[in-house]
Amino acid sequence: MEVVPISNFLGSFTKSLKSVQTGIDTLIDILNNVGTSIKIDLDDATFLTKLREEVFDLIVTDPPYRDDVPYVELSDFYYVWLKRALSDTYNGKLAPRFLSEAFFKPIGATFREIRTQWEELAPREVGLNVGRLKHFKGEVANEEDARRYFIDLLYRAFMSMRRVLKDDGSLVTYYAHTDPEAWEELISAGWRAGFRVSAAFPVSTESAERVTARGKAALDTSIVVVWRPGVKGEALWDEVYRDALVAAEERALEMLRAGRTGVDLFVGTLAATLSAVTSREKIVGIDDIGGFVRERAYPAAARGLARAVSRLVGGNEAGEEVRDPGALFYMLAKVLLPWNRRARGRVMDRSTVHIIGFGTGLDDKELTSMKIVEKVGSEFRLLEPRGEERGEFVELLRARELDPSRPVLRSAVDALHLLEYYAATFDVKGFREQYEKLRSVNAVLVDEALRLAKVFSGRLVPSVDPERRLCERVLSYVSGAGTLEGWLGGA
């Protein structure tokens, strides 16, 4: 759609120009007040050759998003025009004028024009691109070669930053990739370079409607990670995992008591986990750092949060934790996210699904296949009770493809919803009959469902959520056949 260039709306030329002007004015005001100057260097992040003796208190960077955007190829569209706008002419040819090092390469007393960024910078860009690597390194290059090449460049960049950062300084990175492998590589590179994770928190930095997010899962939220120099000592992998689990549980409990919710709560818990993991210089028996982060650090954050929830519900007494991956995702979504009155349930954007999914080992496709979430347009809806009436439960079970007369349990969430359906349909005697039949199908998942019910019947779930009252009824019906502790103890 074509618009009038001078239109004044978000994203228009006029509005964008005004935003740039405001930013420049703000920077000028800051510099006038502090009485200092800004130095801008064009340099290679993997070497930082123009920084010799300088050291810094703070470095803030936005690492390239792995295979997300081919920056060199994309920016060449603007490069060829900027070169002409910022250069001079001599004898009918372009000649250096402004920012000459970006457009010309010195050769003795003369210079050579850099025709495109592609030919000069593509081999050095910190990104994962198989086609590009094949062009520059040979046709035999494959996906694994491209990944190793990317990891090596990322590590070099972290090493360069470590060289110019003070020992008590801080490094801040912004990252918004949905692939856990990308996070494993980022954390591994920083860790190997001598950095430990100090803190992390989510910040909304991306537009959900941006063109680059179309047709793929993408985070609308950047995860800001604060790193500090200083890794020391070594430990066995199981010792590090235990430390990470304890750190996650304590941080989560602290944040829950402070009233923190949502993605903030989960990312804060994950930060405590990563801080414990990256504090050691070496983990004995671990060669694949990325694999350790994927298989141990992410699950430790989710388990730590689950333990903290159990302690909060049980009056600070450690209780049985939820372990089933589907149930863990469902519990975290219920505890972390607010009840949406209009939708009569919980609605998540793709960022939230992926962030919680990191810790439970389930992606949006698996969660959709398990009928724990359903995709509605660009959002995901948690498949949960929207009311307490039997008719509404029939609708939920149909959406979740559950047959109460012939139950097949994929996760503890299935068991929980069937128990709630029985509680909404039968009296205590009828419920007990159905309960025993369900336990004969899979007693482990039924007991896990009761742990979920105990969490959801407490104050961590808002009173407007019908599942809170349904879980209260399930627990009262179960306790009518014996104490809840007795059932769980006999599992």
C-alpha cells in the first residue's frame, strides 16, 4: 500500500525522522551536561584492533542473531547508496570524504573502492550461513562446518570484549532467538571467554507485526543478560547441577514472595541457574558446554521454579514436585500468567511459549500436538477449563481429544482434566469409581495430576479461575476416599 510520505503515523517517514531527531537531541543534551565526547570507531568485533590501551566499565552489545538475518547481504542495499552520499569524486571516480574506512581500502598512498560489503565483510560476519561459507570456503562446507565457524567467531568477539573490559566491569547482551541451540552457543561462548552470568531479565524490543517475524516463530521480547568477568575452580557436573537447582529454587521462592509473575519470574529463575553453572571455570566430565546448558541448566530452572511453587503452597515445606514435562509447562503457564477475563483463560504470545518451553523441553509444535495449547491466529491459548459447568467441560475435552469413557493419558494434564470432569459430573461415590478406573490406566500420571490440583487450589491461581474451585472439589472428593498424602505416599 502506498502512503503520502509526509503522513504522521507510527512507521511513516515523518514520524521516523522525528524519532531520530529526538534521539540525537537527547544524546547532545547528555553530552553537554556531562562535559565529555563520543568516539565512534569502525572495527571488527572479533579483534577490536583500534582499542589498544583503553579499558571500559561497561560494554553493551546486541549480538548477531545466528541464522536469523543475513546482515551483510541485506545492508548492501543501503551501503551502495550511502557510499555515494558520503564520498567525493575525483577524475570521475568516487573518492574518500566522510567515514572513508567504511567505503575504501588503503593501498599504499592510494586507495581502492570497496564495491560491496559482501566481498569485504561477509567472511567475517558473526553469523551462521551455509551458502555463504560454501562460496568463500568451498563447496564441501556443510551445516556443521557453518555452525563451528559461527561459534568460533562468536567466541573471538567475547574474548575481545573481555580484553578491553575492567575486571569489575559488566557486559550486557540483548538476544531474542527462539532456538535453544542459539542460546547454548551464546552462553558457551561467553563462558569460555571467562564471563559468568550475573543477571537476566526480559525487555520488549520487537514489534509483533514486524516483517522479519512473518512465517516463523520469533521472540517479541529480548532477553537482557548481564555478564561479569571471573570464573574460577572446577566441579563435577552433578555438583554443578545441584547448585544450579538450589539457586533456581531459592531465587524463584524469593521472587514469588515478592509478587513477581510472568516471564520476569521465569527468566529471573533461569538467570540464577545460569549464574551457578557459569561460575566455575571447568565442569569435570563435560565436553559439550552447550549440551550441558540444554540438558541440565534449562530443566534446572523449570524444576527449581516448580519446587519453589511446591514450597509456597506447602507453607515452606518441600513437597512433591511436578516432573511430567506437559504438566510442568501447564503448571508454569497457570502460575506465571494472569487470567484473561475477556478470553476466559490464558493467552500467550510466541515469546512466552518459547521461553517457558526452554525449561520444559517442549516447543510450540509438541505442545499443540499434546493439546495443551492451541494456536489462534498469532497467539496461543492454554487449553484449560473456562467454566465449572459440565457442558463447558465437554467442550474442553473435545478440544483436547479426550474421551472420558476410554481415557488415553498423554500427560498429567489429561488426568487432571478428566478428574475435574468427573468432579463436575458425579457425586462423591461416582467420582471415586471413575478415579479408581483412571488410576488403573496410569497411577503415576494421576498422582501427578493431584499435585497439580494442590497447586491450583491455592492462592497462586486467581479466584476468578474456575480451575481453582474445580481442583478444590477434586481434592475434597479424593480425601473422602483417604487423605491426599496417603494417596501420594502410596504411589
